[in-house]
Amino acid sequence: MTDPSNDAVHGRTAPKLPIQGKRNILITSALPYVNNVPHLGNIIGCVLSADVFARYCRLRGYNAIYICGTDEYGTATETKAMEEKCTPQQICDKYHAIHKEVYKWFNISFDEFGRTSSPQQTEVCQAIFKKLMENNWLSENVMQQLYCDKCQKFLADRLVEGICPTQDCNYDSARGDQCEKCGKLLNPIELKDPRCKFCHSTPHIRDTNHLFLELPLLKDKLEEYINYMSVAGSWSQNAIQSTHAWLKEGLKPRCITRDLKWGVPVPHEKFKDKVFYVWFDAPIGYVSITSCYTPDWEKWWKNPENVELYQFMGKDNVPFHTVMFPSTLLGTSENWTLMKTISVTEYLNYEAGKFSKSKGVGVFGNDAKDTNIPVEVWRYYLLTNRPEVSDTLFTWVDLQAKLNSELLNNLGNFINRVLSFIAKPAGLGYGSVIPDAPGAELHQLTKTLAEKVGRFVEQYVEAMEKVKLKQGLKTAMSISSEGNAYLQESQFWKLYKEDQPSCSIVVKTSVGLVHLLACLLEPFMPSFSLEVLKQLNMPPETSFLLCDEKGDIERAKRPWEIVPAGHRIGTPEPLFKELKDEDVEFFREKFAGSQADRIVKAEAEAKKIAEQLKKTKVSDGNGKKQRPTKSAEAKPKAAAEAEISISRLDIRVGLITKVQKHPDADSLYVEEIDVGEGSTRTVVSGLVKFIPLEEMQNRKVCVLCNLKPATMRGIKSQAMVLAASNSDHTKVELVEPPQSAAVGERVTFPGFEGEPDDVLNPKKKVWETLQVDLRTDSELVALYKDVPFTTTAGICKVSSICDGSIR
């Protein structure tokens, strides 16, 4: 089976183009905004749902491509850049890489994952704008916009917060463009008690010239499209309701320009100092990202007779895809491929509240990876919980229940029972070889099962064609339940001794169901399907197919024919692992509150531990640390070698008091570092290529003090400065303690207690063993596994390298 992972990450194949006479399907998911890490609600709301449908289309033999990317322009990026004291481009580069890594881990099979800050975006966006200008669908108008005197700038919609004006809402943190609570689109001057997001002062209204898309003039064309396609494309009910609510309110001219710097420039002399409003240019990103995928992008996007466009998103994005974007394309009078089907999710809530990127509430993409719960479990749980018609709730207890009962006890149990029995040696099983099963179609129990399975496969296809993904998954899992019941009713373990021909029929039919389940579940859990193929001893290049023209659906009704007699299977292994109550409590506690709350909590715990450590060791003024005297009753030294624990490293807060280039090595610095011992230590570091000399001077750093001294180009290095590097080692940054951390203080790791070794024994590889788990996370915190480098003044961080390696 091919696992069609992201071409942009894993090497590109020739781009697919529409094929005459085949079903050509263009799939997009809402472009995730690039100013934060995606949380599970974002992932199920767009990219994961679209991925399942894209994989299903490939399974059916359709000619399908899946396009997505990061939405990078606009106010939110500028705001984040100001917060992180960097440029918008640097923010985009940082978070695009994070998004890409998260989606790679989730096995999202994009054909192209691009970004809207590309030259192609500017080219396509400006071309569409010029067509709208030519066709007189744009107007100039004076707009009243809030201006902050203190910041001396017009405030974009997202930079204004206040009380929502909607009756019965009154949410006090509504943004100027949309209320997060009630979902209503807003104009910032409608907010009650508006305030500037930067300085919190009250802005006032000023006039500014802008360009508007004349939606009222496009109303007839738009309504004709909506009335036809919402029926023909079987739009989800929430999409229809949201769209008609917009139309009922009456279409108004919609501003498409903004007083910003970070965006697609407006190619108009009068508006050259403005950029396009992000919701005008963002949907055009689907087109420009496709143009990055293939120069023949128009064969997908200007080919409505041969291409079907399916779009996936959360409910707050609907009007922009059913009203704004179609109006934009219709206004060009070109033959665009307009959306046929829209699949919209409601909100996935977290435990007692809402997932929130801005507030850091919930489980985020990188968090899921760090739990060590396999990706197929995450995908399965999110998809069984997909909020298709109403909001759903993520809870750790529910995830545990679904994993343990549905995946482990139902699906995993069925597959393992079948393959383990076949793998038993002759006399107890089949020696790993699939038996022949003549007369299977006449075996009544098997015949009844096959009829049920046939109906389930038809129901699965019907649900998936209508993009009812949750129903499709539920139907596929029913086949596993039927398989378990079939095994029990047949009592195959008795048949093996009493009726070998019947036992062979049951076993060959059951292993066919195993393969069928791997096929039907591949869109939902591709890594699970790959593992099943491995245990079946079938090459990973084997393609799962469910094509009408090849008779795959009919063959599913004869499961005993799916895996040939004489085939030798691989080694059966359990497919899922139980999630225990103590694991659930651990995760609930770990991910409680916001991300900021979690950091504060970790810092408080670290301070507490650090205070305890301070009481047990002090400096004697001669540079040596006094150890508590051990009484006669003290625990005898263990005969065995001490466990390799992070507590054996002596990492301290150091201050670089002097630095110069190594006289005999261009790539090395020689530093004198105060680590609280009265005299400084000489340290040699290979940082010349990465950090300028002036940035090294008088800098607080984390220093590993108990490595065995090593001579480097004639100078003995008595410690090591810790630094983080990115994946290709093109960027290196120092791990920095808080500025108020005391020089000489030991850096600790909450939960790991113990004294450091005097000198690490190089033969025992203590440092080498521990180093592989030293890293930075998406919040730039330095970690050992999931535990932060901690001082009494707070945690240690790096400047910009996410998910880096520390050494």
C-alpha cells in the first residue's frame, strides 16, 4: 500500500492533472492561520477531515489532489511578530515549519502544502483583482476606522477588542472582525467600549479610503450558484443555514483592502500603500498553492465541466467560502471551478471549555505527539468524535474508553486472534500459511456473514461519498464486531480438532476480513493499515483499492477470496496498548488550564524543589560544593552502577565574563565563564559560525560542569555551554536561564532528585544517553523529555528554535 504522505516533505512525484473520462476531485481544507500551533479542534475541523476524504478518493481510484497551506498575511501575523520581537516573515517561517511538522506526524497526505506569502499568491491575487476592476465590481469609498493616537496607527479589525453588540451575547472580549462567542461577523466601530489591543487605550474614529467588492450587484449570480450547488453538492446543513443567514441579512459592499504592510500589495496607484484584506486573499491561496503544485493549475481551477471541488472547514469560515470567495470568482467572468461540496464541522470543545489558540487552552498538535499515544489512536478518536451536526466534547476519559473498548478489545482483538491462530505451528494452527477453503460459499455461517459484510461495505461507500465520515468509520468498525461474533459462533478452536475443512473456511474468511478492515480503515488510520499489511506479510507498496470497475466491492462480499491460499503471513503482534486510569489522570492534570498556566505551574514546582536543594548544598567559598555529611545509618553505596538519570548532570547558570576567538581554530570561541566557584572556568565552544562575538560577551548561559575536561586545539576546555540547533544544524542558539537567575545556581528538573556525579565517566556514556532527550518545544522552553530546565528564577529558554536538539 502506498502511504501518500506530503509530497512537499517527502519528495515530489509528477503532479496529477485532470483526466478526461475519470472522476477528477480537487480537495481543499481551510488554510490554518500561521500565528500559533494548531490544536485538535483545528485539526479535526479541516486538515484531518479533508485527509480522510482524499485518502478515500484514492482508495476508490478517483483522480484526486489535496491542496492546503498556511494563511500567512494579515493583522494576526503582524501582532504575533510584535509580541515575539521579530519580523512577520520570521513568524511565518517559524510557524509554517511547526504546522508542517504537526501535520506530518498526523499523517496528513497533502499533494501540496504551501503558503500564502509566496510570489504566486501575489500574482494570482492581483490578476483576479484586475479582472474585478475591469468588470466594474469594485467601488471606492471612505471608511470610518478606529485610530489609536497612542500607537499612531489605524487599528485593523483584530487589533480592536470590546463588548459584542449582538443582543443576548455581550461577550466582553469580542474582536473587531468577529465575535468568538456568538460567531457574528462585526465591524470594529460596532463594538461597545472598544480598546486597542496593544495599549488598551480607547481609539477614535477616523476616515480612510478603501476599495469594496460590490456584493449587492453580484447577488443574482451568487444566489443562482448557491441555489443550484447547495442541492447538487449536498452541502452540509450547517453550511446551508449559515449561508442563508448571510443572504437574509442582505448583502453589503465588503471592504477588500486594509491599512497594513504585511500582505499582498494593491496594484492601484491610489491604494499602493495598502494591502488586500486577508479574507479576500486567503481563499485565493487555494489557487496559488495549486499553481506551486503545477504550472497547469488552470486545468484544475478553470475546468468546472471535469473537476469537482470539495472544501472542508469549521463553521466560522462558511460565509467566506459560500459568499465571498464565489462572488470574487464570479465577478471575474472567467470559467472558474466553483465549490461543489462543502463539509463543515461544529466546534470540538475541551473537557469543561473551548479549545482556544489565543488563550492556549486544550491539547495542541505537538502535545499529542508528546503523549506517546500513537497517531492512529488520535486520528480514530478525533474522527469518531467529529462534530458534524453539533459541538462535541474531547475528554481524556472518553479517549480512554474508545481506545480500550473499540480499538483494543474490538478491532485489535479480532485481528490478533485471527493472525495468532494462523501463526501457530501445525497441529495447533496453520504454521503461518493461509489454508485453502473450498466450498466456502456453501458454509451457512460464512454465507450469512458475507451478506452482512457486503451490506456494510455498500453503506460505507454511500456514507463516504456523502462525506459522512463519522458514519463511514462506524460502519467499517461494525465489520470488526461481526468478525468477532463470527469467530465466537464458529468456535474455530473446536473446529480445528473436529472439522478441519470448516475451520479452514472460517480462518480464510477471517483473514480476508482482516485485509478488508485494513483497506476500509486506511483513510482513517493509515499507520494502522500499514502495520496490518506488515503482519500479513504484504509489501507496503500494495495498494488498497475499492474500485467499482475492478470489482473490488463485489469481491468484498466474498471475503474468503481476498487473501490467497498458500500465502505466508508475518509475525502477529498486538496493535493497540491499553490506556490506564493513572495515565488518564496524568494527562488531565498535565493539560489542565492554559499553556501559560502550565508554564507557571512548572515554574512554581521548580522553585519549590530548588529551595529544597538550596538547603542541602552551599558553596564553601573555595569553589567546591559541600555535600551533606552522611551519617553512619546512611544508605550503603549501591553495588550496581547508578541509574542514568538527568540528576547526574551538573548543569549550572554561568556568566561569560570574557570571550575571544581561538588562536588556532577559526570556528571556536574560548570563553571564561563564572559558574559560582570563585574563579572562572575556561570553555571552548564551536559557536563562531552561529553567534557573533559581541553577543557572547556578558551573557548568562547554561553550563554542563561535570564533563571530563578535554583539550581542543591546544586549550583545555573545563565545561560545555549548552545550545540548541535546528533539524539541519544550520541554526544554533544558546540555552538561556532567566536574567535574574543566580550565577552558580544548579539547573534542576522537577521530579528528578539526586546529586550530580563529580565527573561523568566517559566510558559509561551518561551524557550521550541523556542528550538524546534534551530538546526545545514549540514554546521555546528547554526540556529534558517533557520537564523544563528550571532555576529558582524560572525556566530556561531559547530565542526562536522550536523542536530543536540541545547539546
